Amino acid sequence: MAGLMALAAPLPAIAASGPSKASEWSLGELRAADVRVLSVGYRLATANAPFCRAIENAAGMTLHHIGQYPDAGAARATFGFAGDYAVLALVADGPAARAGLRTDDAIVSLNGMPLAPTAEELAAIDQVAAYRPIAWADARMRAALDKGPVALGILRGGEPMTVTVAGTPACRSRFELRPSDSYGASADGDIVGITVPMLAFMVDDDELAAILAHELSHNLLEHRRRLNEAGVQRGLMQQLGRNARITLATEIEADRLSVWLMANAGYDPRGAIRFWTRYGRQRGKGIFSAPTHYRWKKRVRLFEDELATLQASVQEPRGWYPPLLAEPPAPLE
Ligand SMILES: [Zn+2]
């Protein structure tokens, strides 16, 4: 769970198997979903690190801040929160877990500095107020990990301890579950987001990996920056003429690259085909009739073509080199 932002591509509402509204999930269920999103995202980002231009050191953990919960009492009852910041989610075999960090450890300091933002630091963050403290801490943590091992001062059962975490190379992107009630997934250049109803629609991690890999591809291919530089307008204008044509080209690129990212991470790329076939059959309308996206049958053919290209190419020891990452991205036109 993290910042609520406008979604780049809201998807139409559909009937899902589990509860589809974030408000119907307990905090414990939301945490389990956070672990799932973090873990699949971590696997995609670390497995593809040899091919990414922008790299960071990932610790395989998600923090949260008491202030991001509307009901602080309920958050304390579920998560403890011995301090303002605590460990929300860990990748089971990730660097933070291996270093000894545990879920619900309170984080009080980072390399000897208290983890406590000033009012000015918070005011400078372009986020809704409730998410500024966690955005601040995430930025601190990422910057520190990129310089080397990080000494975290923690509180566990009232006892102060220090845990030193060294990150592992990963494609630069964060992965977040959004506590929204609409279907959607998004990429803002830095963060991949997926909403609770969208996650509930996934039948397995291959399908989840397909959606996260598509959004991660948008970030790795710097689509947001390149669309801005090409002067592509957002909103209704994006559905028209040149705006729509260039946007569609970025969607095709993201679908193509996602196949390679999934294969390198050990996910079945056919998860994308299964997901879009099921989703398309149930809906087949909304955004899929928009000129910025292929309709689902055409999209499935695109995945099949790309998979055939991958299967005909040589797998290096470190994985399949995605053709779209071989050269710096050219301007969109
Ligand atoms: Zn997309």
C-alpha cells in the first residue's frame, strides 16, 4: 500500500473471484497482498538487472508509516508500530530478510541518523500529505542502499537492535499495491502500481507477473518522459490522432518487452496470454476499444509473436537479452 495517484490507464470494472474492494480486505489480507506484489516485482527487477540501464540496490522490503492509515488504532492493533516507521513486507529470501530483519520491526534510524523527516522536507514532497512521510523514507532508504550496506536501527519487542542490510542489483523501479477500488495498473517512471481489485482478478503469479512486467517495461523504456518530450497530450486528447498513435506504440513496446522480462525471471510468459484472454472475454470493451490500446485478440497475437521471437533467440547465461533494451530509446515520433 502506498501513495494514491491518478492511474495512467484505468481498466473497466469486472466480476472477480475474491473481494474486489480494498475496503473489504482486512489489514492482514492487504499485507499478504503487499508481500505478493513486492515479491513478484523483486524477482522481475533482480532477474533482469543485467539488461537494465538504470540499476539500484534493492533490499526486498516495503516500509510503511503509521500516518498513511486513516485508522491509526486499527493499524497499531495489526502491525504494532513501536515507532512511526515499520517493516510492512519482506521478500522471503531477499537481502533484508536474510540480514535478519523481520516483519513489524520498527525502523528508528538509518546509518545512525534518526528516521524522522522535518516539516520542510515533507512539504517539498509532491504527494498527498498522508503519504509524504513514507515517500521521504523510501527515498532515504534507496539513496543509502545505492551507496552500500545500510545500518538500520530497529526496535523489536521493545529492544533496540541494529541490522545491516546490503541491497542486490535490480532494475530501478518500486512495486506497490494501491488501496483503490478501481481496476488498474500504472507506471509513473519510477513506481509500478497495481490496485487491489486488479490483484484479486489474478489467478496465479504468472498473470500478476504479466501485468507488473508490462508496467515495469513502461518505466524501463522511459515512456512517461518520452511521451512528454514528444508533446503527447493526456486525458481525452490522448485518444486522438498523433497522440493516440504514439501512445499505442508505447503500449506495443511494453507488451513486447514484458515477455522477455517474464522469461528471465522464470515466469511463464503465456501468463500474459491467459490473463488478457480471460479479461478480454469477460469485457472486451472499455479501454480495449480505445485507439491507444490493441483489442485483446490482437494483443494475444502480439504476445504469441514475441514469444516465438524469444524462443528462436539464443539464451545467454544471464538470460535472454531483450532487443528493446539493447539500444538507448530513441525519441517517439
Ligand atoms: Zn501500458
